Amino acid sequence: MTLAQALTDFIGQSRWFGGKGRPFEVTDLTMIDLRDDGPRVTIALAKIAYADGGTDLYQIPLSAYDEPQDRLQHALVTVLDDRHVYDALHDRAATQLWLEAFDRAAGPGDLAEGATPDLRLRFHRAAKHDLDLSTHSTLFSGEQSNSSVAFGDDALMKVFRRVTPGVNPDIEIHEALTRAGTHAVAELYGWLELADPGPANSTGEPLQLAMLQQFLRTASDGWDLARASARNLFAEADLHADEVGGDFAGEAHRLGVAVSEVHELVREQFGTHPYDAAGTGESMRQRLAAASDVVPELAAHRTALEQVFSRVNDDAGGAQRVHGDLHLGQTLRTSLGWKLVDFEGEPAKPLAERREPDSPWRDVAGMLRSFDYAAQSVVKDFRSSDEAESQIAYRANEWLERNRGAFLQGYVERRVERGEGPLTSEEQAMIDAYEADKAVYEVIYEARNRPSWVDIPMHAIDRIGATR
């Protein structure tokens, strides 16, 4: 077996692989050394070709030993020419090389040249921070599109698995917001890129491979907090949402303020652009038509949804850089307030599309849809109990409306403080359209991945159609 064949098997079985269900093979490998003496540590860039057409480029850090390593047996990729090859992100001795290379670039704007045997690797620093080299690494489990490695309580390195030539929006926006000094994101400490074009990158643009940022160890996940609040309400027989100890409305309000602050700062850093209302509305209609072919139940709602899409307008502000995939799972609650994470946008979209300006109301609508999912996911838990279904549905709607309203109030409150005025009818129409578009996307996703959950976005589409 060749390394390319072994990596074909390894990639296909990995949680972060985005082409599941599509036959493919590794057709080209570019190997970049982080250490070439002793146990070799490399970054493998694997170009894969799909049997049904198209290619992707994936990053697989590897460490190779002459002898088997019992501590890494769970991360074995292959045994090749008597060399035992492991996923290096599980190997603390290997990940230390990334941390030490970042440390050589000591301050903002610094570049660690010659930090590794391969001079194509460039370790940049974005913020002054004394990295703790005495810590050990821990690879996070449960992630899907990327891999994250924590270095003690000090720093977190995100390794991008599917890589594309060009500037990664997660690095780009984090770097700009770190310079702006906001507490609404994790501070960016640095990033790694492959600077020299080669077989893996014929465009001449850099390949950005990883980013190092502040580790928010004690932070709480927004999705978990919201679900806990909904669960507390459902467990109470006689209390309303504003009377339950776990009421989330105050947090939802503060989250709305934080999202508005981030939008403001991103606008200041990247500017604004004309908004293409006609093009956006047409794209929404096209996505609806394509979705109706996959899920025929959507056809009955096409007229109502198209009316909602027709109200996309040019009077609700310009376009700007946005998060692009904002939901409760992309937020963390810390002692300093809410922080937004993962500015990559939707991973399935091409990089150039993820960097395009859009309306900030897309982010707002994404968060409002996430509140619905938080409530309804808990409803599904309670429906397995003896609780009356009508009572659960009533409480879920009560929680949903209270927290959606609080989030939107917080978002608009920040705008009013900037002198931009309250929410207008044109802006509400934009929120409705983006919510409907998001729900259509959710219907397709659930139909393909979790058919038992497709009722969540379908109920939202029912509501949108009823209030059009």
C-alpha cells in the first residue's frame, strides 16, 4: 500500500471529510516538513479527485516513527516501509513544533522564517502574547469540518482540514477585530500559511493552514445554555418564561448587542458595498425551486415564500462582510460577555463566495432560526415523556418568542445608540426573507441527514407563510 492509498482510506473515514458518500482517490501529495530528523513530522496536502468529478485539497498532519507508539495506537494511519505513521494532531510531541514555531514570531506583524526545515511555511503573529511552551496539547473531539488543538489553558490552534488558496475569512476577520480591540471575539495570536506555489497550489495565492487564538477554557457554549433554559421552562408546571430561574432572555439581549457590535466593527474595518436586492431575491427563489424538487412538500409553500422573497429591498442598508453561518453554536459566554467564533462562513461554499459582502440581516436571521432549533430540539426530548404535547408546544413557543424578541431588541438597541434609529418595516422584511431562505436550506439538510427533524424548519415555513 502506498501513502496515497492509506490516506484515501483515512480521509474517507474521518469526521471532518466533507465528501462523504462520494467515491474518490488521492491523486497527488505534497509533503512539508516541520521536523525531518528523528521522528519525522510533516504536513501532507492531499489532492483528491472524486469519481463524479471535481477535486478538493485536504491537510493531514502526520508523525512517523521507526517503532510503534502505544500512546498513539488509536491515531495510526498506516505502517509503511516499517515506519509507523500517525495523525500528528494526537501526538503531543509533534504538536509542540507548531507552538514553538509560533513562539519564534514574537509580536504583531512578526514572521518566523526558518522555524521549520521547509522555508515555505510562514508562521505569522497577530497579537503580542507570551505563549506558554510548558503546556501539553489536547485534541478536541466532536468537531466536523476542522480540528482544534488546545495548548493547556493558554491557546487554541484550529487546523483547517479542507484548504483553498486565498485568504481564509476566519483568519482575516479575527485579525481585523483583534486589532480593533473588541472583547466580542477570541483574540487572534497568529496564523500559518504555505507561501510558495507548488503542485498543491498553482494559483500563486497562499494556502492558510491554521490559526492560533485565545483559548476560552471556562466559556459556556451558547447552544447548551439556550437548551438548558428551555428545558428548565418545560420542567415547570405553572411558571411562565420570565418567572423561571433559567430564563435566557437577558443573555439573548446581551448576545444581540454583541452581534451588533461585531457587525459595526467589521463594517469599519472592511467598509460597505452596494446591496444587490434583485440578485439576492432571485437567488432565494432559485434555491427554493431546487429544494422543492428534493422535498416535494415545499411546493405547497412556494407562492407564500416567493412573496416573502419579493420584499428583499435596497432600503435596509448596504452589504458588508458578515459571519455567514451564525447560530448559537458559534457563540461562547465568558466572564467578559458573549464572544462570536468561527468566521469561516458555510464550509460547503467556495472560499470566494464566503468572502463576499452580504446583508448583516442574514446573520440576524440565522440566529433567530437557531433559537427555534434550541427550543424544538428540547421539545423532541420531552415528547418521549408523558407530558401533554399541546402544553409542550405552547411552552416552546413562549420561550421562542421571548428570546427571539430579546435578541432582536438587543441588536437594535445597539443601532439606536449609534443614531441609526429603530427597526424599519423594510428591515423586518429583510429578516423575514433571510429567515425563510435559511429554513428552506434547513429542510434540505434535515431531509438528507436527519429526516425526523425536518418538521422543525417546515413548521417555521408554515409560520412565515401564515404571516406573509
